[in-house]
Amino acid sequence: MRKILNTAHIYMIIGLVSGLYYRELTKAKDFEGDTQLSVVHTHVLALGMLFFLVVLPLEKQFALTSHRLFNWFFWTYNAGLAVTVGMMTLHGTLTVLGHSGSEAIAGIAGLGHVLLTVGLVLFFITVGKCLPGASRAEDAGVTRAKDAAPSASPGSPAAADS
């Protein structure tokens, strides 16, 4: 659990620093316009800090880290987020400095998005495998019991009410 909390904390710091970087760079260069730097802050805080703060209670409830796929999810997702945010920062910085981005930046950012997607798929598989199997059977039994109409025999109390 400490690893998950520390990860969320690191993303909080990176998110706040990226917001400061955006503000100070655009102010220093008298830049007025659209740049990807304006959304790096929110991407890091939402996909990094908030996401791992959601993972924290899931770990507490279902012991996600005990499953073998958790480490695959953790490192794939973090690599994807680092690549994506790094390319957004590079592209945004080049825009503010008056340079155009290259196709390579877009391609690498796309790779980051693919890694994020693979990480999310691994996360959902991990959560699904960590859910207790008995609760799924109980849920199915409760659903079947609700769908079944009560049978009333002529002498039963249910038959007397009708």
C-alpha cells in the first residue's frame, strides 16, 4: 500500500510542478496561445495522483498487489504515463519557444497512450481476478431468487393473502 501512496504523492508533486512550469514559461516568453503545456498539469493529477488514490482502497479491500499481474499493470501504466506526459511537455515547450513539433513526437506520444491502455486492461484483469469468487456466485443466486416468483400452495400463508 505504501508503494501506491508514494506513487500518488510523486504524481501530485509532478502535477503541481508542471502547472508552475507552464505558468512561468509562458509568462517569461510572453506566450499567448494554445499549447499542450496547459493540460499536462491536469493529466498528471488525474491519470497519476487521482488514479492511484482510487487504487489504494481497492488494494486495501482486494489485496491487488498479491496478484502476479499487478506489477505488470503498475510498471506498464507508469511507463505509459511517463512517456505520454513527457511528450506532451516536450511538444508544449517547443510550441511556446516557437518551434514546430515533429511526427516523431506524435508517434512516441501514441506509444505512451498504447502503454496506458495496456496498463488499464491489466488493471481491470487484476481487479477482476482479485474479486472473491464466492461473492459472484452469491450475487447470481440472489438475482435468481429475486426473479423467481414465489410459489403458493393452497394451504400456505401466501395463498391466503390472495
